[in-house]
Amino acid sequence: MQVLLHVAAWTIIFGLPLYFFYRWDVPRGFIWGFYINAVINALIFYSNYLVLIPKLFMKGRRIGFFLVSLGLIIGLYLVSVVTGNLTFERWQNNDRREQARREVPRDRDDHRPPPSSTRRLLRLPYGPMHVYNYSFNALFFTIFPLGLRVLERHSQIEKRQKELEKEKLNSELAFLKNQISPHFFFNTLNNIYSLIDINKEDSQNAVLKLSRMMRYLLYESEEGKTRLSSEIEFMNNYIDLMKLRLSEKVKLIVSFPAEYEDIAVPPLLFISIIENAFKHGISYREKSFVEIEMAVSKEMINFSCINSLIKSGEEKQELNSGIGLENLRKRLKLLFPEKHELSIDQTESSFHVLVKIMLT
């Protein structure tokens, strides 16, 4: 891509003036003079861009860079003067011969000098004005590639930092996922074990649901993204497993959207909230409740989970800093920086977690 940009730029520099020169019938000497200066400017530019800046300036040898650049500018100035004078003299002689052939011979006007306007055209500015113009161009074509190299280096550093951040994100997400999966699997096995002697059919269905859930954990969630429908199915399977152990004293309300856009979402994002609610929010001795609700739109995902609190005061204080919720905080921060909201509201009798994720 950079090569194409350079080719396009120099094509314009060399091609467009040629059109105007012939369009306005500019003398050939000016055309040659322009292209001599253009080639010299190109030499200054690419000598700095390809050699001096990466080999000297970028490696901390700043004084050497400026000295070599100054020597290059002075040397190419001498080249421009010599080649310009040679080209100018040749063009001037050719123009005079051509003008002489076009004029009608007269006794006293055979060798008359050209008009004053022509004489001005015949003078190329290889004096103070040429030094000024050359110095300005040389300075520009020295600073310009330096700026390009600095920008390119800054872009490479940013790209490398993004790659490192992405690798860090992937490793941290894998670590968090590995923390969630064994913890969840251990609790679910305990639930199924308690059902074996009570209801064989329910325990078999529970094993089937668990197998589907483990397939989701092992395969479908490996890519770091999954479909929202798969994530909802996974949560429903988990809730169905938990329902097998619930008594009539537990009020369970689950509301997932029936119609929604099946967008890509991070896997296992909300399961820790649900697991936390069943772990700390249900009781077999007294009335308790768990309310789970999800709303999905094109702009946002809202997930809410409210559960009763049955634990002692000491255990209540541990809810806010549990492994699952701490993992959720980290994942939201990594996956949706500045595009999420996590609020936790804890009272004496309830625990409410609300997650809002902006999709646009």
C-alpha cells in the first residue's frame, strides 16, 4: 500500500506539470530544469526516508544524521548547478538557432538580441534566488520523510501494543473461563448426585442437560464469541437443573426474550450471576425467591437478577466480592470498556445485580 502511494505521488509530480508545460507552450529549458530539481528532491527524500533516518536518526545517532544530511544537501546542490547550467546553455543555443531560422534576414537585424521578455526567460535563477529555493525544498524533503518515519514508528508501536493487549485479553478471558467452568461443574454434579436416589428419570434428564452444557463449555465457547441463542439455551439448561432441587417455598421467575437479534456475545457472561443467586438466594426452610430477566434490543442488553438473602451477616459481606462477580467485573472491563454498566445493590433481605451492555 505504501509503495502504491509513493508511485501515485511521484506520478502526479512528474506527469501533471508536463501537461501544463505543453499546454502553455513553456520553453523546454524550464521543463528540463523542473525535472532536474524534481529528481534531486526525490534523491534527498529517499536518501533520508530509506537510509539516513532508519540507520542514524532512529538509532539515536542524531548528530551524525544532521551532518550527513547537510553533506547530502550541499553535494546535490552542486550537482543541480552543474546540470542546470549545462542544460540551460544547450537549450539556449538551440532556441537561438531555431529563432534565427524563423526570422526574415535583414541587413542590420541578422544578429539582433532577442526581445527583453525573451531575455528574461533565458535567465535561469542560479544565483541567490536559486540558493533560497533549493534550501527551502531541501529542508522540506528532509523534514517531511522524518515526520513520515516518526508517524510510521508511532503507528507500529500502537499496533504492537494493541496486539499485546489482545493477547493479554485472550489469556485473561481464558483464565477467567477456566475459573468459572470447574466451579460450576462441581456444583452441578452435587445437584445431580442428590437426585439419583430420589428420582431416576429426573436424574437422567439432568445428566443429558449437563452433557449439552459441557459440550457448550468445551467446544462452542472456545472461540471467545458465541450466539446469544446458544448462551440463553445454556442458561435455561442450568436453571432447569437448579429447579429440580427447589421446594415449593422458592419462588422462581425467569424471563428471557422470545424474539431477538441473534447477535454474537462473549460466552459464560451471565452464568456466574445466576449461579450466585441459586447459591445464596434459596432456602428449604423459609420462603425465598430468584428473579431472572433479560431484555435485548439493537442498542443494549439488559440483564437483571434479584434473589433473597438467607445467609448470616458475615456471609452477606462476602457476596459482593465473590469469585464469580469479581470475574464478571474483569470480563466486562476487558470486553466492553466504557460501554457497560454493572450495579450491585445489596440489602438485608435481597441482592440485586444489574448488567447493561451497550452494543452500539
